[in-house]
Amino acid sequence: MVQLRASAPARQTSRTRRSRDGTGRRIYDLLRAQMADGTLAAGARLPSTRALAAELGVSRTTVTAAYEQLAAEGFIATSAGRAATVALPARPARPMAPRAGSRRANAPALSAFAHRLLGAELPALPAERVRIDFRYGALASRDFPALAWRREYQAQLLQQRDALGYIEPEGDATLRQSLQGYLRRARGMACDAGQIVIVHGSQQAIDLCARLLLDAGDAFVFEEPGYLMARACFEATGASLLATPVDAHGIDTARLPEGDRVRLAYVTPSHQFPLGGVLPVGRRQQLLQWAQRHGAWVIEDDYDGEFRYGQRPIDALQSMDADGRVIYIGTFSKALSPQLRLGYLVLPAELVPVFQRVKRMTDRHAPVWDQRVLAALIASGAYERHVRRMRREHERRRAALLDAAARHLPADCRIDGAAAGLHVVLWLPSLRPRDEAALATAARGRGVGVYPVSPLYAAPHGADRPAGLVLGYASLTLEQIEQGIHALALSLKALSRAARPARPVSTSGRP
């Protein structure tokens, strides 16, 4: 017999209705359990709803709802005028899935892409929080234009619309039109709104480029060092990496590879990631000529081109492209928030149809209300005013970092990439690349997060360069920057005392 402790029936208030729902769930769970352990075998008759309700001291409606749920799932059979019977025994819950890394003999096959992805080196996700975190890509939540965003978002929600349906995969037309004007003003680009495709941040843009432009056996040019998540996307296609060195002016175009397997080059010409070089006009022309000669695409990742200090931002490489070889990637992650997940592609006209189709297949389109809010902020000028304000604020943070480094760090340390962007690279001639992890661990012990530069190299432990750290400063206050650099200096001093003396590595040239 079914046994369940329940309170006496009471007047149906909202509180007792919630209690009834909970009681019904307990009746359902108990019947399922008794079917699973054999107490109620297949074909067994169940008490009538009236009898079980009287026995348990609950309403008949509560028991009826539990029976109806069991019948809908096929566990019991019911018919008018007949007692309900057990149709199928309920199987016990499945055991927990095997731990990550374990293999079963009959494990389902994965695609070659999946195996390459599992073997890819990806940056570690954020670990436990530290008091002062120099993580690149993080922004201060206080900098987000919350009032302007809320006002426009509320206006979008209150607009009367005939229906809420899917929109075109390339994105909301008002945002693409607003972006067309913004890119002309801010990045010197002349493009049509029809060339713009809105995506879920620059990472999706890179992934779409990799899937649509590379096959296994192809090759791609990549900056050395460069953005690790982009490299992983391209390598996951089965294409071969052609790491091309970077110097003080960005990618060395004199060393671009020749070969008919090269399908694309990924570059960050306005602010090379992570070292900060700006690709000069001569090299830009050489890169475009190389792409035309090989029939290759150039993917221009303009991840933080809006933030340049002391002079106007550098025009985009795409603005020089007369042959339709450049695919431009832009993002709002650095100006607004990485959690917003909105970015965009500016495509050569011949690529627009296929990118629209793949966007429709992968996720239909980016969030519509967010797109329309952003379109309104750009059209009103609020977005550009916000960017100018953030440029001034980030310049103050950058100055605080440079000043603290000059006062606390050894005189032979060097900082690169400080003219633009939201991070710098700190070179430490007294240490080698293999020491970076130990220094990061020591700093974390003092409540400070710093990040080695070595993972950004395809050949991470070269003997011809010193240790380096990537230091982002956009999420920190001036006081945190001061305290963090001081703590890093103490960690460096302690590590240097513990290590054996090593001959300093020259930093006269770019690693």
C-alpha cells in the first residue's frame, strides 16, 4: 500500500495550493520509486484516486494530478470505469556520467574536428578571484553606461510590435546602418550596411571565418605571438599553422610564406596582440599585395582600435583594401562589456551570402533588443561620447601603471604596447620564460593576478627572449594598480633571490 505523510486538508489559499503541488509531487515520486524497486510490479492495480486521497488525507484533486502525470509518461494505464494499473516498471535513475578524461569501451565516435578541439590548447578559465586582477579583457562594471542602456532598453520593451519573431540572420537593419556611419567616422572605412553581419562577439566571427574559409590540409598565416583563441579556431579545422614573427611594427611582411596552400592570414594591425606594434602603411600594402597574389583572405581583428592615446586611432587596414581581400572584425567587448557578446563582420561582397547562411544555421541571429538598444546609442551619439570618456579614463589607468612600474620594478624591466589598448606586456630580463608560471603563482599568493605571455607563442619557451607578463588594467582603480605593481615587485624580488643567478637576456629588440 502507498504510504505518505501529509497534512490534513485545508481551505484553498495560495499557500495551500503550493502545499498541494508539493504533496502531489511527493505522491508521484513515491509511486515511481515503488515501481522501480518492484513493490508495484507491471500489471499491479493501484488504489482509486478517491481511496488513496482518503488514506493519505489529501484532496482527490492532488492524487488525480499525480496519476495523470504518471499516465502521460506511460508508467500507468488508465481507462474510464477501471482501476489504474502499472504499465511499465520505472527504471532506477541512471548512474552518474563517467568523470572527464575516462573512456568507455563503447564510447560514441567523435568527429575529427571534435578530436582536434579536445587536443587544442585553450587559455584557462578565470580561477578563484584575487584581490587585484590584471586579467586582460576584463572591464570595470562601474564603467558600463547603465543609465543610458536601461533607458533605451526600456524604450525598446515598451514599443508596440505586431509580433515577436526571428529577424534576418545578418542582424538588425538599424544597427547595421548605424555601424556603417560609425565606422566611416571612427575607423576611416567606406562600406555598405549590406556588408555588415552582426555576431556574438569577435570569437564567433573568428570561428565562422575558420569554418568557411579553411579545410583540412590548408595553411594559414598567424602572428607569432598572437591571440590564442583565434589560433585554436583555425587549427581545429585541420589547417596548418604558419607562425610568422612579429617585431616592433607588427607582423614582418618580408617573412610571409609563399605557397599555394595558404588560404588566409590573421592579423591585428592597429594594435598587435599582445605586443602592441602598429603595422605601418608600407607593410600594409605588402600584406594586401601578398593576399592578392595568393588569392588569400586577410582577417583584420580590430579588437581595441578605438583606444589610442595621444593621437587619433589608426585607420583600419580594410580602408586600404581595393581588391576585396580583407575581412574586418569589430567588437563591443572592450568599449562596453565582454558579457554583452555583440560584435560584427565587415565582409567583401562575395562572402556576404555564405556568412548570412551559416549565421542562420548556427544561431538564427544575435539578440534583437540588444542590437536595437546599441543602434539607438550609436545614432544618438551616446556611444561615441562613452568611448571618448573611457579613452580618458583608461589613459589615466595606463599612466598609473607606467608610473608604478617605474618606481617599484627593477630598472631593466621594459613595458611594450602602452601606446594603445587596454593592456601592456612587461618584460623581465632577470627571468626566463620557464619562470613565468612560478612568478604568477607567487603573485597570486599575494592576492594579485598576472598572466604569462608564453602561451601566446606557438613556440612558447624560446631561449632568445626574457620572461614576460600580459597586464590588463581596464578593470582596476588607480589604487589597485599601485598596490598590484608593488606586490608584483615583491614577488619578483622573492623569486629572484630563490633562483640561481642567470645571465640577463637582452631586450634591445622585439622578441
